[in-house]
Amino acid sequence: MSSAFEIIISLEVQAELLTKSKMFCSCPNSFGQKPNTNICPVCLGLPGSLPVLNEKALDLALTAALALNCEVSSFSRFDRKHYFCPDLPKAYQISQYEFPIAKNGYLDIIKEGEKIRRIRIDRLHLEEDAGKLQHDGSASYVDFNRCGVPLMEIVSAPDLRSPEEARLFLESLKRILLYTGVSDCKMEEGSLRCDANISLRPAGSREFGAKVKIKNMNSFKAVQKGLEYEAARQEKLLSARNVVYQETRIWDGERGITLEMRGKGEEKDYRYFPDPDLPPLDISPGRVERVRSALKLRAGEVY
Amino acid sequence: MNVSRKEVEYVASLARLDLAPEEKEKIFQQFNVILDYINRLKELNLAGVEPTTHVLQLKNVFRKDRSQEKGGELLAEVLKEAPDKAGRLFKVPPVIEEEG
Amino acid sequence: MNYYYKMSVAEAARALQNKEITSKELTESVLERIEEVEEDIRGFVTLLDGDEVLLEAEKIDQARVSEEPLPHLAGIPMALKDNLCTRGVPTTCASKMLQSYCPPYDACVVEKLKESRTILMGKANMDEFAMGSSTENSAFFTTRNPWDTTRVPGGSSGGSAALVAAGEVFFALGSDTGGSVRQPASFCGVVGLKPTYGLVSRFGLIAFASSLDQIGPLTRDVRDCAMVMEIIAGHDPRDSTSAPKEKEKYTEYLGRDIKGFKVALPRDCFTEGLDAEVKKVVMGAVGKCTALGIEVEDVSMPHMQYAFPAYYIVSTSEAFSNLARYDGVQYGYRADGAGNFVSLYKKTRSGGFGQEVKKRIMLGTYFLSSGYYDAYYLQSLKARTQIREELQKVFRDYDFIVTPTSPTVAFQVGEKGDDPLTMSLSDIYTIIANLAGVPAISIPCGFVGGMPVGLQVMGRPFEEGRIFQFCYALECLLGVRNQLPETGVKRGGTVV
């Protein structure tokens, strides 16, 4: 990368939480079972079924929030995020939009042995996972086992300045989530996933360029590689005075390139609204303190 | 006129509905009648009023983190309802558009 | 032919317990009645096999003979609206989308009714996905009003109300999102209650608008309503919006003195659009309240005029979301010939839903889409707050709010046509109870031109007991209870 451009990266990390049961039903939170055996009316979104929040999922999200120096919200709420895909049985994902569990944290990353950079964290929220799709030439197949597995999404600020920093951020985050018992962070099994937003701007500029979202980077190395490729691609476009379009691209690890996503229809409009089936959360200082002391106890064990 | 035919078409597509021409026309007409009536709500000055998202003032409703395997009978009943399947998988026409 | 089917739930339960009749006889009586009138009423979407139903009745009779302890309503035939999930029994929401769908689980209320050993006769017709006021939106057929089969039974729980009124079952459950239990109760001359939001578990009720929906009983008198509520009310940990309340003995409120109760009469409800004859009957009933030592006063509720717009926005928005899941992937109807999944969705949803449902899904999509959310959805939630507060204020000074249930008696089949507003405006008195989450009942209070008129009583949240106390006294005073259309069923207005 020439010094003519500055790279701006933010990460959206999703971590599956180490609970015994799913987020809104009592199906086991487990991996690698026979297709469509770990399901019930609730996680299948059958007509008439209703969600009830797993308290442990909240406490694990709070643990992560405190470990990441976030401000915990006293009021938090679940919203419905609508999109149509066969692996999303209700055609909405129970997620959090306006009132996430926590906001405004940070994570320090160590670069070149000692140099510490502080990366801000914008928000941390809870949501449910979707099922899995398989494809052959003529059809697609849905396995709903993963539906309703508790996920925590952590969104960083656009503070990362290189693909290497992005990888370092992820490695630090993984260490923290493992130490605190929040997630097992196995990227190859999908219990830790990461999308990245990347844009370039002329060095010294304060404006942001058009950002591209990269999906399907399935290892720490892939995150760095994918972002390196994308940074180079954008630089080439910008150097030749071409335009970078705001879009979502897929990392193809085998070919080592990012690809345009096919068949993008209308603009995204998730039609979020508060989920009427789930009363809001009033996260008391008492609960936060309880989680904090458990975290300190754990830190004592680890160090 | 509150909405145009084009907007009605867009909304139908967003809701994953295909409308026959006469159906589209009828819904377009009805949309405008209904919106005319509903727009009286905009007269109300509701600045500073808290929205009611849940009518009961419940908070923090949880379940304990206990897991329970589901019986084979339930699984059989679920799969029986599938319009199309391959083994234990639900089969659908090819997914060509990723969303999310 | 015996006339056991004419008994109330309480009478039948007593006769069973005293071994004056058997559940088999009771069920046979109902089956004969169904044979006699169902062809004209068409209240059932699914009618269970008579032999199997009788087998269940015989089991209960045997248990009774051998002095096994049985629940109070054991052996009494009933029906369920077809949006309540019944394991292994089709649950269609009167939609092509779910025409052959058998849920793999029972709704909470269904479990409770099974535990109480009541006998399920079948599933009752309704407007598709509970959207409508007449059952004319059923994808299958229109149910007829037992008092005049050229008229609608009301809706959306029209099948449930008609079956109870026609003597085809002793009671039924419906669901009420904007008046869907009370309005058909009013049209068919039976009692219908929408409980306080959160009192009855919604687990297994196929959602229309989750923040408004409640399940409620349709019965032939107030006592029966209280008895059914004793079974279906109560906290359910599977419904996060279920209120953590102790169970109540509602029947204990019946017969208690009602002197000193204060009734509010919102004058905003007695204006334009209210049929003059209906008004006369309702005011007549209200006038008699004073004879019971009850104070009746006019109140003003100026926000009532915003109730309908707020209701329409909230209900369609939630409906869009709740009905997004019908895509032909896991269960239900799937359209043929889709080359990819987007086309699968569009074809399935376009072919599986009726026009009213499509219209409401689209309105909800519109209200929630970016750029419109604040002007419509958020505004409606704020209006909801104001309507709630207005009701709370009235309830500080008054025990009940009394209105007509519907501005007219049952209308003719086909009469309302396609006008998107007139049909919905027939819910104008009932929707505020859903918006505010308060309990509301409709009881018969007289007739206009041979058609029943309903009176609505709204009460404070979780004060169903006091509503029963008041309405039981009123019912005794008015002498209108457990009335079945006398000579069976009128066909095209003539007695057969």
C-alpha cells in the first residue's frame, strides 16, 4: 500500500455464546448434530410459538461488555429485523437496534511488540442465529439446527488502519472472550464470525470514502488476506480515478479475491420495530455488579 | 393522493407479494382511502409522549439456561409438514440472493 | 331428540356431576344438533369424527362411574377458533396458506382444556388470519348467523360465536385483536370476553397483532364465561407477556352486591354512526342499572377518535411481521413452478393469502418502511399511550365504561362490499380495550328486529371478577341469557 491512501476499517464480529440452551427456547446449544434434530416450535418459528429470553445469554453479553470497557445500558430492548431468506424461519431475526445491551467501549491492541492502539467499540448487542443453507446446482437445502443459537454482535468504530490491525483486534478479542468464558470463538466452526467494512481515503483527508463490506472470511488469516486484497483493489480503482461503489463483496479464499454479490435486489429496508413478544430489559446496577465481581474472580484465576 | 401506483408496487415487492393488475389497482385505491382516514393521527401533537410498545409494564422476563432434547415424535411431525424435503433437509428452489 | 344441547355449561356440569345425564348423552345431543343445523350455519372448518368424540365422552363417563376425581367441566363439548394450535388436528386460520397444516404442538389454552377433559368437537371458522368482522374473509366459506342465516355472525371469531348460539357446542374460544370475540358475541346474542392483555397465555395462538391479541371465551351466559376463564386464565412461562398473577375464582364474584359501582358512559360513543334502535336498546339497559343502585354518568373521551387510526397502524404493522414467515419453506401451502427462492416467496404468498390479508400486510410494510416509521408507527404508539392514559383517568373515578359493542346489529352477507372503512369501523367501540390492554365483555342486552344487541363493559386491568359480578347482576335484571334462536334456524328469513 502506497502512502497516498489511508485505510479505514471497522469490524462487525459475531460470537456464539457459551450457553447450555438456545437464546429463546430450551433446545441444546450444540454443534454438529444431524440436520433438523435440534429444533422445536420456538426456534423453528412455527405459527403461535413465542420466545422467552435465556438469562444466561444476557449475563454473558454483560460479561463481554464489561471486559470490553463498555457502558452498560440500563434500558435495553429487542427489535425485529426483517428479511426473507429460507434459513430465517420467521422472516425476521430477533435482534437489537435502538437500545443495545452496551455501547462505547474499547479494546487495546498490541502492535509491533509494544505499541498500543486503542480501538473504540461502538456497540454490543444480542441476537439470534439463523439456520444453514446448502446448495447444489438445482436446489438449496435448509438445516434449522443453528436457528436461535445466541449470538453477540460487537461493532468496532472505524479505528483500524490496516488489515494487520484488524487481525490483531480479532486476536485480542478472541483472547478476552475465551478467558471470560463468553464464547469458544472457533472461527472454523462458525462460533466466531467477522464481516469487515473497508474504505480508503487520500492520506490527510478527514472525509470517509465509499465503504465496502466484506463477508465470508472464515479465519484470522482470511480476514487479513481479504482486507489486503480489497485495499489493493480499491487503491487501484482510486489511483486510476475510478469510483469505488458502496457494496457487499464475498471473500473467495481459494482464489484469493473478493467477488461482487450476485442478484442484489432492492435496497435494504429491515423495517425494524420493537418485538411485542419480548418485554424490555431493565439492567440493574446490582446485576452489573454481580457480573463484574464474577469477572474479577475469573481474572484472578487466569492471571 | 397519498401514494402512487409505483409506491404500491414497491411495497408489494418489499412484502414479497406479486399482485395481478386488477388486484394492484384495487389495493392502490384502498390504500389511499385508508391513508386519508389514518392521516388524522398526524394532527395530534405528541411531542414528548412516551410510545407504548408493551401494554403491560413487564420487564426482565427470563428463563433459566436449561436445555432439553426434543423427542423424535415432534421431529417426525415437523418434517411431515415440509412441502418438499431431501432426507432430513427442507428443500427449496435455489437461493440466488443472499440477504442479511 | 333431546334438548340437552340447550343447557348452559354450568347446568350441564351440574347434571353430569349429579349423574343425571352422561357425557355421551350430552355429546350425542350436540352431534344431533350439528346434524340438524350445521348445513345452514357452517361454523366448523374441521368437524372431528363423531365416533371418536363419543369414545372420549364414554371414557369420561366410565371415570365418573368409578368415582375418579374429574375436573369441573369434564365431558362438556366445545369448539376452538381455527387459529389455536391443536396437535395433529388441522389449524388453518381459514387460509389457503395453512389449509392442511397440522401443528406439532398444542396451544397453552388447548392443553388446559384437555387437562380439564372438555371435549373438542372441531375447529371454528373465522376471517382469514383473524382479519375481518364477518367471516366473509374466510378462504373457505362464510358462516351464517343462527338468528337469521342471511346475515353474518360477525368476526373474526364468527364461527365460534355462531356454534355457541346455534347450540352446536356449549362454549367456544375465540381470539380478540380489535373486537373479534366481542363483536360476533354481540351479533349472535352470546357472551364474549376479551381478557386483560397478559391474563391468558398466547402460546399457540397464531399471531395477528401480538401486542393486541388475547384469547377469550364465547358462552351463553356470564356464569359460563367465568367458569371457562377459571380454566384458561393464568401465568404461562412460555409467553413472556403473560402476567405473573395468581389464579382467581371468578365464579365467586357472581351474585355479590353491586350497589355503589360507578359506570361511565362515554358520550363520544353515542354519536354519529350508531344505529338509533341499537342506541335505544343499549340506553334502556343502562337505564335499568340505576335500579340496581348504580351511578351512571356521562364522560368525555376525546382521544377515542384517534383509536381507529392507531389501531390500524399497530395491527397491520405487527401483522406484516407475524405473517412474513409464511413462505412455503417449512409447512403449509407452496406454489408450484418457482425457479428460485424469491419467486417461491412471491408466488406462494400471492397464491396463499386472500386479498384482505395482502392489503394489510402491505399497509404494515408501508408503515414500517424507512422514511415512514416515525410519521405512522411511532405516532401510533404515542397515541396509544394517550388513549391508555385517558382510560386510566376515567377508571380513577369509575368502575366500568359501558358502550354498545357494535354500532349496528348483524348485517347481511355481502352487504358491506369492498369499502375498506365501513367494515372496519364496525369495530370502533371495541378497539380501545385492545389498545389499552383492559378487559372488556359483550353481553346480550336486547333485540332489534329479531337480531341480538350487545352491550360492552370495560373494566380496569385484571378486574375480570368485578366485570362478571356486574354483568351477572345486569343479566339477571335484563332477563337475557342462554337464549337460542327458538325454532331452530331461519333459512332466508323464514322459519323452517
